Amino acid sequence: MDEELEALIQQTLASGVSPAQMTGIVFRAAQAKGISPQQLPQMTSLSDADIQNGMSALGNAPQVGANVAGGGGIPTGLIGSEMALEGGLTGGISALRQGANQARNDLGQGIQGFDPFAQAGQGAIGLQAALSGAQGADAQGQAFQDFQSSPGQQSLQQRGEQALTRNSAALGGLGGGNVRRALTEFGIGTAAQDFGNQFNRLGQVAGMGLSATGSQGQMRGQQANIANSLGVNAGNMVFNTGQNLSQGRNQFGRDLSNTLTTGAQNLSGLQNNQGLALANQLGISGDQLAQILASAGANSGNLSSQLGQNLSGVSQTASGQRAGLPGIPGVQQTEGMLSGITDAAAGIGTLMALSDRRLKKDIVQIGKTNGGANIYKWNWIEAAKSLVGNQPSFGVMADEVMYAVTVGADGFKRVDYSRVV
């Protein structure tokens, strides 16, 4: 387990970045250490699925960003910016960790240097507690016995007794009771005097141990502060990088939206201009429609008078309503024009209303009615010419406005234009 990479994974996840961003950061940190993505599942908590998802998320980054001449070079744009931010984040966190690890190691060596003093101080405190009776009578008796039998106490006792014996021998009283009493009193006094000295010496050692322990505590606190500072600084770096990534993506989205909006507006204007040009080329005025229908009415014989009246209404209505594709049935949704076409259709029988797709060829859509019905122009097939006469070759398709269609005795569909919307 690589502890440095694992800590980087946990820190980036805790900062709220996406798994794909986290994987990209870890990939680059691993690459700097000579570790391939395929090795990460064995060295970190990342699974094979995490690696695969991360590689899929980052798979197109080099190609998208490599817009330098020749298809290679330094990635630029949004991808290049994100890669630079992630690289800076990785390098910054790595530098923080290296500095923190070095500082912790130095403090750890200092803590170890105080260990002998701390351990000696703990032992001295234990002996003081036993000799003072704080640990009970049994512990005190054992501690005092150990004190009396200690090499230092035995040496003092022996030298004192030897001196007292030599002095008594010189005075000629070596075997008397006074000598024995003097030896006993000496032993007791020596033990009592040196006991106080020993207790004080233990206090000094305990004090040094306490001081060493305090120093070790301060060093451990510094280690904790370093670890905390590392986490805070790394978290700030990740947070700031995340904000920069977010701002970059938001700006990219706004730029892309503006570009698409401008393109759509330009395309709309182009299409509108093309539509107007087509309308100008294909448009037929109300007067022209009247002439066509009048001609058809004249060919129909005895109904020409009625047709002329109908076309007059159509012409008067259309003359004040020209826009878009004037004169094409259904483009101007007005009652006068549609009723005029209806009357004309009634006047010339099946010819005017005939709009069966089977009778047409070269069909081209040229517009729509206000209600959304498609408007076409076409040529009549040879078989239809005898049926339609001079009927206009523009209008709607019967099969698309079935709500306004009737089928004639000949099986062909006819349109009631007064119902077309």
C-alpha cells in the first residue's frame, strides 16, 4: 500500500471533487512516482472498476487538447487548463507532504532522544512513591529494605563501622557494650541521613523525566499541528483548484452557448432571407390567381360568370393581405380568400378542388399555412391534365388535410379550401 497516494485519494475525495477528477489527480501523482494506472489497485484502495472509469473519463483529453500544429504538442483550451490545474495541485500536495514528512521525522528523532530521561523519571517517581508510603506499607517496607541493601548504602555502613571500630581499638574498648551501642546508633543515623539524600536524588531524576516528558508532548503536538496544517493546506488547494475548474467550465459553457446562439441567429437569418427570395420567385399575386381561375372558368363554359364573381372576391381580399407567399391557398388565413377559392371550386366542379397526390409529379414544398399545413407546387401528370384543365398547380396535398377532403366518383381526392387551416 502506497500511503502517500492513498492519503491523496482520501484528501481529494473529502474535498468534494468528482471521482473522475480524483482519478486524474491520482494518475498524475502515480506517474510522477513511476507507477502505472494498472498497478494502482495493488497499491491503493482504488478498484479495477475505478481505474477503468477514470481512464474512460480521461481517455479523450490528450486528443481534445492537442490542437497544436501537427496534431500534437501542449494541450490548450479547457482541457489544457484543467490538466495544468490538476498538475499544479498534484505537485503542490506532493511538496506539502514531503515537507510535512521531513518535519515529522525530525520531531520523531527528537522525541526518541528524550526517551531515556522520561523512562528514568518514571522509575524515580515510582520509587519515591513507594518510599513515601503512597503505595502502601508493604511497598514502603520493600522499598526501604531495597534501599538498605543497596550497594551504596552497604558501602557507607561498612566504612562507618570500620572507622568506629578502629577508634575504639585505639582507646582499648573494642569489646565493650558501648562499642556495640555506638555501632548500632551509627548504622541507624547513617541510614536515616542517606535515606533523605536518596529521596532528594530520586526527586531530581523525576524532575528531569517530567521535563523530558513535557518536551516530548510539545513535539508530538507539533507533529499533530503539521498533520493538521497539511490537511488544511491540501484541502484549500483542492478547493481552490475545484473552483478554478468550475469557473473554467462555466466560462467555457457560456462561450459555447454564445457561439451556438450566434450561429443559430445567423442560420435563422440566412434561412429567412432564402425563404423570402424563394417566396418572391414563386409567389403569385391575387390578381394572377384571379386570371388563372378566370381562364379555367372560361374553359368550363356556361359557369364563367359565376367564376368571375368568385375570383373578384378573391382578388379584392388578397390585394390587401400580401405577405410571405401571397396568393397561395391557405398562406393567408383570411375568410375572404378561402371562401373565394371555395366558390371557385364549386363553380368549376371537380377541377378546382382536385388535389390527389396520385395526379401530381415534381412535388416541391414551398411553405406552410398559418395552421401548419404544408404548401406545395407541382406539375400534373399527363393523365391528369384532361381532368384538371387549367387548375393551378400549387396548394395542399389532399392526404395531409383529410379533415377537408372528399372523394369524388372517379376515386380521386378533392380539397375544400374553406376548411384548410
